[in-house]
Amino acid sequence: MNDAHAAVKATLTVLRGADLVASPWKNGGGVTREIAAGSSTSAGSASLDTFAWRVSVADVAQAGPFSRFAGVDRTLVLLEGAGMLLHEARDESGDAEKTYALETPLDIARFRGEASISARLIDGPTRDFNLMVRREAARGTLDVWRDNATRSVQAQTVLLYCAQGEQRIRVDGELEVQLATGDTLRIDAPVATLASTLETRGAGALLAIALTLIPTDSQR
């Protein structure tokens, strides 16, 4: 490998599901396990009030309201359980009420963090994957990968969460990583964005999250 290629080589980190630490929801109504979070500055914090992006897994044992996060776009994926119904109340802008149905594992709901959301469990507890992206600080996407394939992803940070089964992931044709259900591979670019070639093999499914910070005025 030449020096120019080595200079832009991504950093890989495996985050094991068994090592995640449980903490209470912002509104105290449930338990979440943070997988990773990003700040808009390298020296900044990534607390619940200041993160640019955040990914976590939540265990929901009872019906109730969701915490509100102004200025944040949320993506929720059902991982385990019979599912839940999310009711979004009419807001001040007059938008109609909505209901998001998460009834089958890997069903997805996308909604604004400032919306008034209440959850009703269909038949017992659920486990859910949660992506939160602050609109003024970052851009983020989430896709479900079910098929063995080779894909190119360009982003500042890529997270591959093993939602089902086991997966083998080869990055840029070199290092291969083995993930079990609940594990995450984090790929960080040393530059603004970096295109990585990802080969996935195994039974089950991955959640692929691509994240890029929006430069501040001082960084432009």
C-alpha cells in the first residue's frame, strides 16, 4: 500500500453489544443503551443536549410518551418483539395526526424529534434501534442490508449494526470483521468524507448508517 493511500485509511472500531451500558431515557420512561454519538466539533461533547448524531438501542416495556428532541430527525427500527404503534399528535402547524406501525422486525418509522409521540405496545415489550440526527449539525441515512453484496458508502462515519444473525464484513478488500447480533462496526474517515468498499457475507440483516457533519461557519 502506498503512503498516499495509507494517509486516508479509515479507522475501524468494533462495538460489542454485550459491552453497552444501560441508562434511563431523557423523560425517565424507559432504558436505552448508547452505541455511539458524534459532536459537531472534535473537542465538543455529545450529551443528549449537544450531540450532532446519536445511535442507541432501547428496551420498551410499557406504553407512554417519547422524549422530545427539538431540531432532531429520528429513525426508529423494530428489532425484537411484537411491535408497537406510534401516534403523532397534531402539531401547531396544523399537520394531521399520524400513526406509524412497527409490527415486523426491521420495520422503520421516521419522524421529527419535536413531535408529540406516544407509543402503544402491541403484545409485550420490544427492543428498538434509534438514530437521531440534529438537522443543523449533521446529515444521516439509514438503510437495511439483507443481501450479501459489495457496496460503496461515502460518509464521514459509517456504522454497521448487526440486527439479525451473524455477519462478516470486509472493508476495502482487506480487514474482515465478524459481527454477532447486537454488535456494531464503526468506520471513521480521517478526512471530511471517505468512500469505503464494504463486502458483507452472512445470514440475517445489517442496519447501515452513514453520517457526515455539516461544517460550521468557522470550518468553511
